[in-house]
Amino acid sequence: MKIGVPKEIKTNENRVALVPAGAEALVAAGHSVVIERGAGEGSGFSDELYAKTGARIAPDADAVWRDADMIMKVKEPIEPEWPRMRRGQTIFTYFHFAADEALTRAHLESGAVCIAYETVELPSRELPLLTPMSEVAGRMAVQEGAKYLEKLYGGRGVLLGGVPGVLPARVVILGGGIVGINAAKMAAGMGAHVVILDISLERLRYLSDVMPANVSLLHSNRFAVLEQIQTADLVVGAVLIPGAKAPSLVRREDLKKMQPGSVIVDVAVDQGGCVETIKPTTHENPTYVIDGVIHYGVANMPGAVPRTSTLALTNATLPYALQLANKGWKAAVRDNPALRKGLNMIDGKVVYPAVAEAFGLESMDVEKVIA
């Protein structure tokens, strides 16, 4: 199989979908790998390193897309890339279709086979290809939130951990999944008082066993969310419904009850956000203010630490990429139920129900489509 890795073109996205060791593994398995010139430079991987593995360096993105049977990316193809997609081509990346109708319809029209990292799901319900970036984003959410709490950036001027004689900041985390637990570890480690809200009592019991004493746990409901955000210095949105749009837990009118200069970091922005007023921002212009509350909505947070993020991501994705390359997408998803969950679109048909539901589209039974 011919595997293509184009350079990411989303603003300030420095990750790459395949490290040289991954290219070497694919070449050793008998496949050809084409890397766009400079694709790995943002993560510290030179063209020379890829060339040494047997990968071919292509002069531009057109050459990569034109030649490849399977495209590996980090972020969803954005509008300039849509004309390069073609029917029957496999695209393996993060898509987050349910948050973007134009993106969804463009990929439907392309006829490509779209396999989303974020919906590959193990029988345990773990999302193995979303987990590493959720770990990075959860930790970064607190790092960025702490920065924007500084008065210099319009924040309340509060130090997360406080000092002896001064109370620490209050950090409220909406969701106790991978993002939430990593955000809590960071915030608690810095000395903040942390509250995690989640709707799963089973999850809260687990968190009770592993979280330190400065982390409190609360069952999530409308009343509890409102009560907690009113005194929060930092709110982290960490809600995830796999493949579906995130529910709005913080509404527009709720902001008036929050403290001026408090900060919201909504990691769920990729899936539409769990804060009604959140919108995607970039690393260049990461924040905006509504009703005195600072909103941070960078949709590719791990792109700011590309070396760490690329290595963590490809550690997880490479085994699945090898299966797709060795067997072809249809045999690979038949043999691996977790990978089958990653299928979102096939030949102009939606096969992931949450994506179809988001835009009123027909959802085909994936088992029938791949039979």
C-alpha cells in the first residue's frame, strides 16, 4: 500500500502523523511511504531522517495526496485540502465531524473512507487513539488557564497554588474522563483546590480512590454546575460523548454569575464545546472575553507541544495504521472491532450514528456496508 503523510496546514499545527520509526516499520512491512517535504520539521524530525528509513520525500501536498492509497494526518483536512480527497482513498486522522457540518458534507461528497482516531473504541470503552492527546490537552488546560489568570492577560491575578496565609485558586473541572483526570492532576499538583463534576457515580468512586486530598468530587447536574462555577477561578470543560456534539453545560446567561477575570478553558471545543459561548480559537489569538470571563478555545492545544504530542500520538496510532496497510481497510475493520468503530464514512455514506444525528443525515449500518 502507498501511505501518504502531508504537512499539517492548520494554523500553528506543528505535529506530524508519522515519526521516522513509524515510516521505517511500514516500509519494513513492504509498503511505500511518501512524506511531504518539511512535514516533520515542526516536531523535530528532518526530511533526512525519513529518507533514511526508505520513505520518499514529495515536493508538495498534491504529490502526496495524488499517490497515496491511505492518508495519515493529525487534524481533519481543512478546506484547501478538500479538492485533493478522492473516492476510495482512506483518510486516517482526527475528524470531529459532529462539530462541523461543512467538513462532514465535504467528506461525504469526496467518497473517501474516513476512519476517525477519536471514535476507535475498545470493548472496555477506552478510546486508545484519543487518550494520548486528551492527556496532553488536560495537562495543558491547567497550564494555559494558570497563565490567563494572571492580571497581565486580564485575569483575576490569582496564583493557582496560593501561598501560606492565602487561599489557593478554585479549579472546577466538568467531566472526569481522561482530560478531566489529567487536568485535576496538574491543578492539584500546583496546590489548587479542585472540584471534578461527572454524571457517573462509578467514575466518581474510582476518582475518589486515586485523587489527592485537595480534589473534591461532585455528581454533575444543572444545580451543581451553576453553584460551582460562581466561585471558580478556572473552569475546564472536559466533557466527551464519543463522536457526538458535546452538551452545553455552561449557558450564556451563566457567565454573569461568574467572577470577573475568571477563565474558561474548553477542551471539548473540538466537539462543539460544553460551554455555550465557546468558539474555536488559535494559538496566535487564543482568548476572547464575554461578560468579563476569559474564554480559551484553542482547538489543537497539543499542537503547541508538538514533540511530545507527535511521539505520544504515533505510539498509539502506528499499530492500527499497520493493520490498515497490511490488510486493506475493509479486512482490517472486519478483523478488529475497535478499528471498525473508527469508521465514520464510507463511499459517501455516514456509518457513525452520532455524526448522522448531528446533521439529520441518514446513517447506514456499518456491518451491512462492509459485508
